[in-house]
Amino acid sequence: MTKRLRVGFTGYYGMRNFGDDLFGVLCAAAARRYWDADPLLVGPGLDGVQARATWPAMLPSALYGSSGALGKAARVMGFVRGLRASDVLVMGGGSVITARESFRKPMMLSAMRRGRLQLAALGVSVGPFPDAASEASAAAFVRQFSYLSVRDRRSYELARRMGLETIAHHGRDLAGLLRDVRPLSSRSLASDDRSVPRIGIAPCRYDVRSDHPAPTPTQWHDAVVHAVARMAARTPLQVEVFSLNAHAQHGDEALAAQLQHRLRERGVVTRLHAYGGGDPLATVDAIAQCDAFISARLHGAIVAYLCSVPFAIVDYHPKCRDFADDIGLPPGLRVTGDTHDTAAFMRLLDALLNDDGTRPGLSPDLYAQQAQDIFQCAPWSIPPAAQSNVSSTAA
């Protein structure tokens, strides 16, 4: 009997960030389906995921993601276990090919050079880099990989300029696998006869970059609160505020609670959805129930798009613009440094709720179809006939 390929996925899994946990769920399911592999999550396990994990289930997952020496030691130990238990180690999702240094890089290269495993990255973005030296260093690192699937056109073109064309594949974000690997639940797809529209809002704690003009969180929060309150005074509506990251330092819980409080003070019916880890697919269902969605979190926007919910994105980072450009999101649905006042949000909300000029150039169906190539174009892909025999619900 042929031994199944052991694939370890490394990322920020199990650290209470919706997008990263969603990567873990989808990577594990896709590895089983498209590679007939035995997946391993480098980090804590996730609810409903049929995959091994390097972090012992009896220990609190909060310890793994904690700051300080103890948390770092936990992550190093987990990474060592992942290296030893994998034939292929995959950086699964996110903005990970950057100038940022990590203890993981030298350990990955050492294991690869000793012939212990192959390296890959799936559904990632590349750069941008602050200088030529940082770009060259990243290129030297990724050149040791067997496969690199990037999630946007800018990253693909940059990877080619970095001399990575032999391994680079222009793919999509891993979230695009939602429809194929883990179809949305019947609850999220069921028609919901509601007379009151639901508006989803997902804030993000970010600092404005000098190279990417954007409104501050305070600026666009002020504008959206005023716009929603004015609209609610004319017609009944409900707001769903989403906290998609519960990290103690970088998370959104305080911002989301503040938004909910301000809207309630203005008489707007509001409910808070706080993702604290566990099952990211339940949050996918909640986003799918919205009639319009405004997101500063990239994966709030991507999931809304894949669920065919009219959405707008707060363009605070190059990765947000990259996604918007790739799908052809209309300019009026991008909240930028130039368009973030109350009047702009009034126009935006009216367009979203009336589905007026909100369709991206690339359909969600086509995006989801193309996302299959993330795994199918990898060296470890099994024949399509064999893929059909693997359960698509093994996540």
C-alpha cells in the first residue's frame, strides 16, 4: 500500500483570526481532495477539521498565540514537530512572502537542504518590499520552493521579475475554495424572506501606510455611523457588526463593540458577531445572511463576494487593492483616502442595497472555479478521476 503524502500547513492558524483559520480549514480539506494527502496543521486544531495538529489538544490554544517568551517557545516547538512530521511543508495563505524575518525561514531551509521535505506556498501574496535588498533576500528564500501559487496579479508579476517564473502560478485566494471544498451550508444559501435589510460592517485595527493613502479607522467609522443612522431614520434596517480578529493586540473586538454602541445610541438595531476562534464556517454563514457588506478586513470582503453579497472594501492596504483590481470591483465600492465622507457612504449603501452597479467584472462562480488550480496545478496533484473518489466534505 502506497504511503499517503504527509503535508504540513503553516500559517497563523488557531490564533483567533477568521481569515487565517479559514485558510487552515480549506487547506486541510483541499489537501485530502486534490492530493490524497494526510494534512497536518502547524498549530492548534480547528473545529470540524479532520487533520492532525502540532499543538496538543489538552493544552489551551490561547497559550500558543500568546505574546512573550512562553508563546514564542510554544510556536517554535510546534514548528519543529511540523517539520519532522511532514513530507511537504506549505505556507498556506496570507501576506507571507515579505521582508519580515521569522525563525521559520532558516529551519525550513535547513530541513529542505537535508532532503527531509519539500517547500511550497499556496494562496499567498508577494511583497511589496521596502528595498532591493529585501526583495533579493525573499527571492533567494522562495527559490528553494517546489511550488508557489500567488493570489493576485501584482504578486504574480513581481514573482516573475524576481526570477521565480519556473515555480510561480497565478492563482486565487484560498477562500475561493469555499464553494468547491466545503460548499456553503443550506442555511447560508437558503432564501430568507426578510422585510428588513441587513448591513454587515467589519472593522479592522490598522495604521495608515505612508505608501498607500487611506482613511483612518476613526474617519470611516464616523462616516458610516452617520450614514447608517440617516438611512435608518428613513427605513427600517439592521446592522450586523463583525469582529473578525480576536488577537489581544491586533484584533477588532474593541472597535466592533464601539461601533455597535455608537449605532445603538443613534437608535439603529445592531447585533455583534465576534469571531473568537473555533469554527470559521459559522462566520461564513453569518456573512452570507447579509444583504450588503462593508469590510476593512480582506477576508470579510472576499467571503461576501463568494457568497454573492454586494460589498464594499476599505482600501487600507495593497492586498485590498490587489483583490479589488483582480475581480474588477467598481471604483465606487472602494473606500479610499479620497472617498470616505458621510455622503460617499450614503451613495455606497444605496448602491449596495439596490444592487445598482455593484457587480464585479469577474463573477464569484468563475473565481471559485479558478481557485481549484491552486491545488490542481501543484506537483502533488492526483489525477482528476482519482479526485472524484475523495470526499469533498472531509474538512
